[in-house]
Amino acid sequence: MHSINEFLAGIEQYLGGSQWFTLVLLGTGLFFTIYLKFPQIRFFGHALKVVRGKYDKADETGDTSHFQALTTALSGTVGTGNIAGVAFAIYLGGPAALFWMLMTALVGMTTKFVEVSLSHKYREKDEQGFISGGPMYYMKNKLKMPWLAAFFAAMTIVSSFGTGSLPQINSISSSLHSTFGIEKMLSGGILAILLAIVILGGIKRIAKVTEKLVPAMAIIYFVGAIAVIFYNYQNIIPAIESIFSSVFTGTAATGGFLGAGFAYAFNRGVNRGLFSNEAGQGSAPIAHAAARTEEPVSEGMVAILEPFIDTIIICSLTGLVILSSGVWNEKFSNQFQSTDMSIMADVYDDANKDDQSKLFNFLNGRKELPLFTGELLVENGKIQNKLSIIHARSIAENILVYNTQDSLFTGNINVNNGVYYENSEAYFKGESLIHSAPLTAEAFTRSYLGDWGRWIVSIGLLLFAFSTAIAWAYYGGRSVTYLFGAKGVFPYRIIYCIGFFIASFADTTIIWTLSGITIALMALPNLLGILLLRKDMKNTLNTYWTKFKSEYPNG
């Protein structure tokens, strides 16, 4: 597993984790923001009226209402990115990463507006009479680039696993296991069956489920988050200051957190921001294409609300919960994952300034440090060698080694270049930083609810992530229809559910790395496409307003 993760991480650092990709993503959103004169601000009020159905017409073509299209798209974006992804970004880049997540959402509101409008404009009906839309259709019908459309559709299918299926159930099963002790395989099996029941019913059943699920899960999570923030009211201002004070400098070492530079916080924040709201990725336009309207721009208006709700509201809440509770730089008892471990050859102290600097440069890829190779000598669970173990980007403390019977281990463990390869003999437990869903769950316990706060995270994550898996099954299914016809959808959904089950007990680090790759491979052709159609977008927008003002002179 460690070798696989290293291989994927090597690819990911040149794609989703690279600085050029984040600049392309933000640059495209910023270009359209200026080119279309800040539509995310000018049209926000109009978007609220459209989604409420004020301008709906009963005879228009489509399979869902504006609200159902919005909730289906939101169910695809409001997921682990809002709970686990925010925690993961802060864990990697410190509080400043949250700022870049929010900036990604702000320009992402425009990107969503553009990609949804264009995809809706060039949608089609499939052989079964259902609406099919998405970036592959404007690539084929307007740009006359079927090869690019085919590539995008193929990457959407891959990304439906890397973004929509695997990380979602992995976070669900990890949260349920840490909170309630439920075996990951059991929760994965039950939810895979429920997923199959929903997605085999097609878009109309999906829309009916998501229009009820999305509002319910948002309310539950909002109430729990507010309880934490108000409980730690004295930390609200310091938490907000920490987000903005280190935006351009990076976050210094504090507590168990060994620091993060500007570039790392920027890249992680933008990357996790995209994972959360998917602006520019080209996924949400597939759901919006099914909306009942003949006006592509009106559906684009609805899409403006997505990054606002998903990232600016929900991710900000999660970030304030984590920062105000203070858990982000604290060490907690946990079982170590080998992919998160580096066994060092020397001893380090995170309270020592010189050691902090060395480890900061090591973790941020600026300087190599000697890694241990040889045998770890373990007696009654305690490591006898004089060395330090880095786990979850922090110096691990109070480490004990256990055997597979959960008894303290005695014996030797082979280590090569700092890497302990998981085997049937032993595993490590100790205190270190934690990340993803467990970090958010810990933060929710620092409130009036106490340990009951874990329930909020587990239930919220269950609903958020499950609804995301539902939506991405639809996205992947539409892409399968584009490439292979409707006959390929049923086999795809079966494979999707099987992958969903397997990911419930797979390594989380590998899954997050895979998601970073698939995000980039989807986003790049979509960003290229909408830039090529910039004039088409502006003309379509102008035509929409001319027609709208003639039909509704009073707005």
C-alpha cells in the first residue's frame, strides 16, 4: 500500500497538488469574474428568485425542477469535503488553507455559472428520452472536438470513483468506527445496498431523495457547528485572525503542528476547495442539465448558489469549529496508518526551535533528513531504539506496538528507509495529530454536547457523503451513456456499488491522493472548453437579459 501511495502521490504532485493547476483553476474563475463583470455578486439576488421557481413555466423541457437540480448538484458537492476535507486542508496547511478554500469558492461561483450555462445550452435527449448534458456535449456540439468530449467523459467515470464513491464511504466508515465501534466492512455493506436501491431508480428517484436529504443534513450540521462555536466563543476572534494573519506567510509551528509554508497552504486550500465545491471540475453541469427550463442562463444562475452554500457557508462553519475548539494542533491517541508514518533515524523534540525548523523543511519538501533502516527492537510494546516517529506530520508520542490479538508486541520489525510495511504481525498506536473526519469529530466534542458531538459529525457525514455518492453515480452514468449508450449504465452502477463497498475498509491516504488526481484530469478539459467558448457565454448572457426584461419588465 505504501508503494502504491508513493506512486500516486508522485503523479498527484504534478496535477491536483501542483501550483500550476491551482493557478489555472483560480485564473479561469478570475478571468470570467472580470469578463462577465462579477456575476456572482450582480446576479445573486436574481438566482434566489430563480431557484424559488418565480419564473418557472410548466411546459418547459427537463426532468427536474430548478430546486431539485440544485439539491442534486449540492448533494454531489456537500460531502466529505465539508467535514473531512476542511479538516484535511487545515491539518496540511494550517488556518491559512481555509482562506484559500473560501477564495476558490468566491471565484468558483462564476466558474459554476459559466460551465452550467454552456452545458445546459448544448444538452441532448438520450435514446430513452432522458435529458443528457454536461461539458462533453458542448465540446462535441459546439467546439466540434469529440476527442476532448470523450476524454472528459472517461475522466468523469474515473472521477466518479475517485471523488464520488471511494472517499465518501471511506470517511463514513471511519467515522462510524471511531464513534460507535461499527466494523467498517459492515457499514460499507449496508450502505452499498442502500446506494444500489437509490441509484438504480434513475434521476427522478435520485432527485426525490436529494431534495429531502440535502436540507435535512444541512440543518443538523449547522445546529451542531453553532453549538461548538458559541461554546468556545472566546476563541472566535483569535480563530478568524489565524485564518487571515498567515495567508501570505504560512503558519508557524504551534502545539503539535510543525508549520506549513505559503505555497503548501495555498495549494492545499485551493485543492480542497475544489474537492468541496467542484467549481470548474465539470460535474455539477451534468445534474443541472436535467432542469426544466429553456433558458440555459437561468440554470447557470441557480449554480451560482452552490459554492456559496457549500464552501462559503458550510466549510467556513467547519473551519471555525476546528480552529475555535483548538483541536487542530493537539495530539490525540490513535492507531497509526503506515502511509502517514516516517520512522526517523534521529531523535527530535517539537518543543526545540532547531528541531522544529528541520522538521518543517522536511515535511515541506525543502530538506532531507536521515530515515531509519534496520530492525525496530520492541519489548512489551515499547520501541527500544533511540529514534523519533513522524505520524500525521507530527512527532508521535507514547507509542506502543500491538500484535494482531491486540496484545503488546515483542519482537523485531523490519524498516526500510523510514517505511514500516504493514504486515500480519504488528501495528502502532500513540499520540499524534489527526486529520480528516476524526479531527472534525473531536472538535465537535468541545461543546455543550460533549461526546454526543461525535454523533452530529457521524450522522452529518453519513448523510453528506452518502448523498454525494448518489449524485456522482448519476454523473458517471451520464458519461457512460455518452460513451457507450444506455446499455452500459446498469453494469457501471453495479461496479460503482462494489467499489463503494471495498473503499469502506481501504487506506484513507491512498483514497485522498487518488481524488486529487481525478479532480485535475476532469477539470483541465472543462476549463479549456469554457475559455474557448467565452464569447458564446457573453452573447448567451446578453440574449437572456434582453428576453428577460421584455417578459418581466418589473423583474
